[in-house]
Amino acid sequence: MEQDQVAANLEGMDDLDFTGWNNADWHGVFAHHHTDDVDVDWKGQAPTHGIEAHIDAMKAYVDSAGGTPPRIAAHPIAFGSGEWTCVVGEFEGGGRMVTVAKWKDGAIAEEYIWS
């Protein structure tokens, strides 16, 4: 049962990054994979509370990077245990991001990001 939960959460992370993030679908796919009261700590950025604050922070990041999200091409490392997942996202053209997420009822409730 725990492996089913981990697999479903990792599929959610794939959808979040490859569809929501890559297409800047903030209020659709991106919001769908987060709880309304999500807490996000992106190292180097101010922590946020709530999906709207998280979306605003991601939009500001994307705007500062030229207006288009750096595309995540692959998750070569992805694993989890219980309600936690860890995913390494590789950007097209180089660079990586690591996301550790705590899931609640199929959505991210806590997220820790390093890039």
C-alpha cells in the first residue's frame, strides 16, 4: 500500500513538473498538485505559505529568468517513503533542481526546493 502511495505521488510530481511547470499552467495543473495551504521553502527565496503565494513566487522567478520557465527535461532520480518524495529535476541545457515534498491526500502540503 505504501509503495502505491509513493508511486502515485511520484506520478503527480511528473505531471507537476513536465506539464504544470514547463507550460506555466499555474492555476491548473500546478495548483492541482499543491494543497491550498502549502508551505514552500525554496532555498535562496523567501518561504511562502499558501498556493497563491507559491504561484506568485514562481511567476516572479520565471519573470526574472526571461519570462519562460526553464524546462525540466527529466527526473533521473525519484524515490519516496510514505508521504514523502524526493525528485531531481534536470533542466534542458544543464542545471538541476532537487525537490523534497510531503504529500497529503494526493497533493503537496510541504515542499523544499534546492536549485
